[in-house]
Amino acid sequence: METQNPHDDPAPAQMVAGALAHLARHMTTGCPRAAELAALLLARIAADADADPHLRAHAHELVDILDREQSARPMPSSRFADTAERLAGAWRA
């Protein structure tokens, strides 16, 4: 008898909870990685044929909003360069 690994296929409620947690972090801190993770989870929810149609529609809408927000942001040459620039600014102040 095979046991299913709970990390292989999280329940929809777990994905929604995770997406909301990442979305809240992004909204409070502006963290782009949190936005990426929220969008990934929301995209999975939107693509889940077994999910409630209203949930799927709202998840898809949030993915679109996050994608537009990310594309509107200027991308630093690298995450390390962005961090280095912020640290250098702190030393100058």
C-alpha cells in the first residue's frame, strides 16, 4: 500500500491559504518574491478543473493583476545588485 506524500498535491484550501499568506506579505512589504509565489499558487488554483468556478475566476484575476504589477516594475540587473545598491545607500546616509 502506497502512502501519499502530503507535499505532492496540496489541498485547494492549503493552496488558497498559502497564496493569501504570500499576497499579504507582498502587500505589506512589497516583496517581489512573495508576489511571484502568490501568483504561482493562484495560477494552480485557476487551472484546477475541480475547483469552484468562482474561485478559479478570482484566482485568475489576481494572477493577471500580479503579472501586470510585476511587468510595470523595473527589473534590477540582479537581486544581488539591488540588495547591494540598497546597502550602499544606507552607508551613504
